[in-house]
Amino acid sequence: MSRPILFLLLFLLQAEMLYQPQDKEISYIHQQVFPANPMYPAWSKQGQLAFQSAEKGKEHIFIYDHGKNAIIPLPTGNTSSFHPVWVPSRNAIVYDTGTGKNSRLFYMDLKTMRKKLLIPRPIACREASFTPSRHLVAFSGFDDRTQRWQIFTYDFIYDNLNRLTNQNGDCSFPVFSPDGKRIAYLFRGNDHRNTLKIVNWYGDTPETITDNILGKVSWSPDGWNILFVTLKNGFFSLSSIQYDGTQEREIYHSSQPLCCPVVNPVSHQITFDKKTKNGFHLETLMKPLE
């Protein structure tokens, strides 16, 4: 082998090593016990996992009890149920049913398994997120005036419905920061790209953080970083970025589609959806988030 070719091969090898994500050595566990195509994982403060999954052609909500290694289906009814979230300091789940303008948010008490409408207003609503005090909920609601999905909040104490955004596009998946002061959400404009934006809890002008986001985002437990998935250099990259748009870093990447990362508040490990030839699976990075 000639010396120029040898130098070229060494250069390419070094370049490939430099490209690899910083935490490439992270191992992950494949949660095979879950039903087919589990999506939108949500951890409770106690380390319980809720998710939606397809069964007999419909989406249903399940809870995984780690201590008992048991999967508990929730009796949400005959219609599909989506996007489960835990209600802070309550043994309860909120989820949405229906599609489009028929979307509604429901509250389910996990002790009695009774459900009720979450918001006593005639508004299409989905994708809920609560402040730690749970007196305020953010959601994606259909705005009749703009004919777009905007971000709303509802105050349970003052019975106040507030529209936070006025975007010329659709807003989705609002997520409150751990301190309840900021809301990260996705904006989809005419270019059909999802942009990550932040708005404070009372409104004001939204700030753009980054773009080309795939699926729902989440906050780190300390409230400084936002976890998201993007497509980068042909790979699906699970990354974090500070809420001011700085210090973006890659945590993990894969040639297979990823989405919806969320941090277990007990172990600080990241759970996310990963698509294989057999459909979506939930996987967890074994190294805690730093």
C-alpha cells in the first residue's frame, strides 16, 4: 500500500471517530415486555411508566408497574386514547381521545378508575402538561379565530382559559418546565418543519430555540435543558439543548427512527421510542443523564 493511500485511510478513520457521539458507549435495554408499538412514554415522580399502545386497531393507555413487572391497561373506553401524562401529586392520568376538532382531554383517577372531562369548556384540546402545583395545565387547543392549533392554558383555581400563542401555523406538544415558568412546544409552519419554541407561562413573545424536531420534547429534571430528536447527517440524533438555545450536544444516535425522549425522575435515565422493522419499541439508556 502506498504512503498517500495509507495517510488517506488514517485520516478517514480519525474523521469517523471524531463524528461518533460522545456517549456512543452507552448501552440500552430493550423493553420487550410491552405491547406492540408503545408510544409517548411518561414517567411519574415515583418511577411508574405510562404509555399508549395499539391493540385491536385502537390506541389504549397502559401503565407499567416496575415493582410487580406488570402491565396494567386503563379502562378508557371503546375509542382510541392518546398522549398520557401524570397529574402531579395525584394518583391520576390525563389523556386525550378523539381526533381533530373532536379531541377532548380526560382525567382518570387510578384508584377508582373513574374518568371525567378535564376542562369544562367547549374547546378541542389534546396533549396536556401540568405545572408542579397542578393548578395550571397547558395544552394544544383548536382556535376558532385563527383556525389553527394554538397553545392554551387553563387555570383550575380561577376557571381561566388563556391562549398563549397566535402563530400562523399549528402548535403542538406543550411541555411545562419543572419549575412551571416556561413551556416548550413545537410549531409547524408552511414549510412542514417542526420548530422548537418556548413561551413563558403567561404568554409573551415565543422564542425560537432550534428546528427540524421529530416528535415530542421533554425537560431535564433540573430545568436547564430540553431533550429532543432531530435528523442529522443521515442519523436520528437524541440531543439536548439549553433553554436559551445554547450548548447543544448529542447524547445518542441511531440509523433507526427515534422520538419522544423522556427522563425517569428517579433514575435520571432517558426512555425513548425507537422504530425497527417490527414497529416501535421503548428503550432506555442505562447511563443517567448528566
